[in-house]
Amino acid sequence: MSAPAAEPSTDTTDWTASGLERGRGGDGGSARVPGQVHSLSPSRASDFKTCPLLYRLRSIDRLPERPSPDAVRGTVVHAVLERLYDLPAAERTLGAAVSLVGPQWQRLLELEPTLAELFGADPADPADPDHPDRADESAWLDSARALVEGYFTLEDPQRLEPAERECLVETELDDGLRLRGYVDRLDVTPTGDIRVVDYKTGGAPREAFEAKALFQMKFYALVLWRSRGVIPRMLRLIYLKDRDTLTYTPDEDELRRFERTLQAIWVAITRAMLTEDFRPSPGALCAWCDHQALCPAFGGTPPPYPHPEQDAEAPATAPPTTPV
């Protein structure tokens, strides 16, 4: 597979209607109370690997981030593909899927009216047809429909019957670390083989960055193995923009190594929480970060470290280092 690199995105908030209803903020985490961290999700683990300060501001301080048109479009498309499989197989046509885009966007606006500000609309009246930026919203909706059309070039939904959609998967490792996240789709064969499917609305990664793209999928594979006793037969990323796929077959040895990697990440997070020391790690993604004003690398100062009445699920003393 070869494709151009996608523009990085640091917005991991789940703006879909189902995500807002759950209040999960896109990471499958616990209630969003500043200072409390009870589990590790693939997005938060990736945050810490990218920049410990970013992890702190998102997971501990719980600072809000501006939704971007790209991120909101992506989650609208996710909602469309989830709802598509509510229809009988014979009715899962391209026309039916495209017709869901507008209603899912309106449903999202009902749950979070401020998203109308993405197009300059008045949140009190997001459906105002005379607003001067309506054309921008129309083009944005057309681009969402194009992504849905891209899906139909990669799979035939009339021939698929997903076992689960937008499902929470979670497990607790032997050291007490809880892993959890939401999977777009699980397919299960009559013989019990599992395929994990994740939709991506950004561009497919270059070959050199495929391992980073698969981090999330290996996370899900590990959780499913530990919680259900079955290693998924296939991990499949579907890139709707480039109309491409990336597939991978994990094995037990690799998942054991990946488990040790996650445990090592959690050890580092725990130590950072104990010392209240989350240092920035400047890099290319900083250009898309909402928190530059609070980052010492850009002359900013982080907010005071939050101290809730009940602290995170971390031991009173630093745990021993877990080898990777």
C-alpha cells in the first residue's frame, strides 16, 4: 500500500452523537473529572508517547479543545456507517448511506449546538438558510458524502453482518492496569474468527508510518485476546479518503510484547502523576496543538496541577520498571 501522508490531527474528541451521549470524549475513559485517570485507551497512550504534557492537559486537566471541521466530518461519517448497518442488508445501498449524512449532522447539532459555529452559524438557530456561510457547510457535507461513497468502493455492506458496532472493549491486566476503548466494528465468522475494523477519514499513512497507524489496532487486539481468549485473525484499517486499506495479522508473541509496552507506558504515566512532572516533547504535531499557550516549549505555563478528592488509580509509590 502506498499513499500520501495525511495531515496530522490532534483532535481526538468524539463528536458523534453516540459519543456525546456517552460522554466518553473519544477515549473510552471514565467520567471527565479533572485529576482522575482510571484507565488507558489507545488515544491516551499515543498522547503520552507523543508528548507527556499533551497527555496531562487532555487526560488529567481535561482541558477542552476546539473541534475542527475535519474531525467533526470524520465522526459524522462514522455515525453514518454505524447507522447503515441498522438497515436490512438489501437496503444498505449507496443512496441510503449518503442520505444519512444530513440527518446525522443535524442529530449532532441537537446534542452540541455550538458545533454550528464551525460555519459561522448562530448556535440558537443552526438551520438558518440565509446565513452567509451556508455554502461552506454545504461543501463540507458534500465532502462527507464523498467519504461515504469511498466506503462502497472498499466493502459491500449488503454482504456483511457485523457482530458488534461501536462496542466497548475492556480488560484488566495482571498488574491492575485497565485497558479500554471503542471499536468501530467487529466481524465474527461462524468458526469464531474475529476481524477488527476501524474507519479512518484521513489519508492513508506512508509505509514508514504504518506501525504507528497499527498501534490502536494492536491495542484492541490485545484487549480482545485478554477479555475473550481469542486473538483476532485480522486487523483492518479502512481509509475512506484514499479508498485504501491496511490489514495486519497479529500473533501471540507480538501481543505479549505489546502488552509489556503498554505496561511500561503506564509506569511512566504513574511516575509523572506522582511527581506532577509532565514535560513537553516538541515536534511536528505542535503546529496543530490547541495548547501551545500553556506549553513551556512555546513560552507558556501549564495550569496548576489538579488535586481532586479522589486521586487517580495510581499507587502511593512508584512501581518497579516494567521491561519492554
